[in-house]
Amino acid sequence: YDPSPVVQLNLVNNRIGNQGAKELSQALAKNSSVQQLSLSHCSIGDSGMSSLASMLEESATLEDLNLAGNQFSERGAAKLAQGLIMNSRLNGVDLTGNPFTCLGAEVIAEALTVNTSVQHLHLNSTSMENRGCMAFAETLVTNTSLQVLSLCHNNIGCEAATALADALLTNRTLVQLSVASSHIGDEGCTAIAAALCENNALTHLNLGHSDISSDGATALADAMQRNTTLQALNLSSSRVKDNGATALADALLINSTLQYINLCFNPISDSTPNALEALLREHGRPGKLRF
């Protein structure tokens, strides 16, 4: 028997449903030890989310909440937003795979203009599209706590990417941004690249599988000649060809901060990776490009 208090509670794939979420929330509202709670894939809908949101208003210890793969809509998201406004402890939130659309994204984004504790937020595959993403871009202009934001698989296009780029011009706290599996294309990528010329906070940028060609890659390469903070860039599964890869390699010869560029699954000719690796090795930068 271990009398130590429970600090991590993992109920993944247990299908506790709304009733289970309600009973658990009632217990956790009075609990003073649980810091990490994982309820991913537990068949929780809007009413269960309402119970969890009420718990968040009272909890003084919970720091990390994983609700990925559940079933709550914009109504559940609105309840969660209320909980986030009242909570000052929660640090990480994962809502991946919940279909709350742009309406849910908007209320959560608005809540983060008040909440100052959430630092890590994962909203992949939530059907937010451009409108929801633009709401978070607007929040990033004033929010000073978010450090990691993941918006992958949300059918985001150029308009949303441009809004995020504008936010990066003023935001100084976000260090990781992921909009992979989107449709931002070269135009959206170029807007983000322009922002990186001014931004001095972002260290990791994931733009993989986002319909970016050599034009977008070249824009990023040009930005890397001025940016001094980005450490990792993902352009995998894109449309970058030899000229785009060469531009990025040239940028690595000038930029000493960038440590990793992922170019896997791009239409690059067989001879180019070896040639560019030889160039980078000659200048003391081996292994920085991944093909």
C-alpha cells in the first residue's frame, strides 16, 4: 500500500462518458493532489464537458488536461472557455480531435485573452478552419502566456496563415507553432517568412504537408538569413524541389541557430541530398538537412 497522493490520473480509452465525467469532476473539485488528468477517447460529450468545466473553476492543483478524441461540440467548448476564464493554474490543454468547429475555437480563443496560465494548447483536427484559426491569431497579439500552439489538420488556408504571420510580428512568447497538413501554400508561407524576419521568439515551426513549393521554401531561406531564433523547421511532404532545397542549404551556411530542417518526402532529385550534405559538411554544418 502506497499512501502517497495521486498526482497523475490516466483514464484513456475507458469510455467513461458524460456520467463518468460528471462523477469524476465532483471528486476532483475537492481533490488537492491530482496535477495531470488524461481523459482522451473517453466518449465525453457536451454535458460531460460542462461538468469538467465546473471542476476547473474550483481546482487549485490541476496543471495538465488531455481531452483529445472526445465528442464535445461548440457548446462544450463554450463551457470549457468559462472554466478557463476562472482557472489560474492549468498549464497544458489538449483538445485534439473534438469537432467544436470555428464557433468553439472562437470562444476558447476569447477565453485566452483573460486566462494567463495556459502555455501549451493543442487543437489539431477540430474543424476550426480559417475563421477559428484567425481568432487565435487575434488572441496571440495580446496573449503573453501561450508558448506552444498546434493547429494541424484544420483545413487552414492562406488567409489564416497571413493572420498568424501578423500576430508573430508582435507576439514575443510563442516558441512553437504548428500548422501542418494545411493549405497555406506559398502565399501563406511567404507571409510567415516575412514575419520571421522580425520575430525573435519562435524556435520551432511546423509547416509540413501544407502545399508549399520551392517558392515558399526560398522565402523561408531568405528569412533565415535575418532570423536568429528559429531552431527547427519542418517542410516535409511538400512540393519543394532542388532549387528550394539548395536555397535552404545556403541559408544554413549563414544562420548558425537553425539546427534542423526536415525536407523528407519532397520531389528532390536523388543526387541533391548528397551534394548539399557535402556542402554543409565542408562548412561545419553536417546533418542539418534531413531528406
